[in-house]
Amino acid sequence: MAKVLTIAGSDSSGGAGIQADLKTMMAHGVYGMSAVTALTAQNTAGVAAVQEVTPEFLAAEIDAVFEDIRPDAVKVGMVASEDLILVIAEKLREYDAKHIVVDPVMTATSGAELMEKGAEAVLREELFPLAELITPNVPELEILSRRKIRCEKDLVEAARKVWQEAGVNVLGKGGHLGGTANDVLVSAAGIRWYMGQRIDNPNTHGTGCTLSSAIASNLAKAYGLEASVELAKDYLTGALLDGLDLGQGSGPLNHGFALDGDFFRQ
């Protein structure tokens, strides 16, 4: 069985963060493990409180995983501070981790800021060079590229700029542009679009976490990068089409929409 480690924050409502990551990994038939960067008190309406772990504890979590069950891929999600980013980068280099997917989580779906000012530069300098792929949405890509994105042409140019400057493959997610749900992958192989249908579903809590974890799961199963993205986008589309409706705000996805078996049906 392929193994995947998620390094991310905890979502007490279960729709995003490590909870969404682990659900996604199980749905992809891989063994999921976690190193928690922060506890969050949040639900579908917003984030009420955030409590970071210490750098020493995060290092111990990552050590515990790599020293026993070495992951075949690593997904990095919410990391709010410079110190934690530095620890993650140090440990991933120490263990020569492979197939690293970084989802540069800067804000929650509710709009709450989840990254300290100044941490973005450290993320770019320390983690991006280790990654096989980063998966920013439009607001995140605007910060990383330092330019406004109003259309798909802007999305491509911003993704290309980050690819050139940071030397990392970039999946620019176009869902915030409206009208379509097309994403673009900019890599050394060129530009590839992943066309997606716009689904009338306001419940999008944890979609970024879900997509990046699905990509990491596929990479762990030895799919190539382009195929991993395509399969992950298909999975996310299916989860959105399922139409789960929980909570009073932007609700979570049904990560198990495609599971089949006696235990699941009971």
C-alpha cells in the first residue's frame, strides 16, 4: 500500500486540513499519516481560534513518521509561521522526501487569514524548491506572483511567473474566476489546461486541501504529475457533485462519495 504524509492544520469541523486530507487518502486507497502544525477551532462559518504547535513538537512528529513508516509522498498544507516552515523544510531535506505537494494555504474559505505576514517569503525560499508541485488558488497566486488575476490569461501569466522565479511546477486553480472551473498546470513540459464544469454547490469548505491530497495520493501510487492532477480533479468534481449539505456556512465535501463495500453501506 502506498503511504502519504500530510503536514497541515487540524479542522475541528472535519471538512478541511488533516481531516479532509486523511479522508481523501483513504478514498484513494493509500495509507494516510499526519503531522499537525496547528489546532484550529473552526466550523463552516469561520475560524474562531488557532493554536500552533511548537517547532520542536512538529519536528518530533515528522521524525516519528519517517523513522517508522516512510511516506511515498508528502502533502504540506496550512503552515502559519516562519519557524514551522523552516522545520518542515529541514526535515524533508534530511529524509530526502519525494513527491512533495505544497498547498500554500494563506486564507480559509471563510476569508480568515491563516499565515503570518512574512511567512510567504520563507515558504517560497525554503519549501518551494523541495516541491514537485504547488497548488495555489487565485488569491494565493496573486500574492505569490504580485499581480492581479482577472481572467484565464492572467492566471497563466501569474503561474508562469512563479514557475520561473521559484523553479517549481504550478497548478493555478481558476475556480475563483467564475463561469468555469478550469485549472492550468505550468511546468517544464509547457502549459496544460484541465477543464472543469462549474458546479452549482456553495459548499466548498476544504476543496483545496482535498485536491492537493488527491494529487499527492496519485503521485504516491506512481502516476505521473499530469495524470495525478487529472485524476485528482475528477475526484474533486465527483465530491462536489455529490451535494453534501452540512452546517450553516460553506459546508464540507463528501470525501467518501465513491466508496463501496459492506462496512460503508451499513
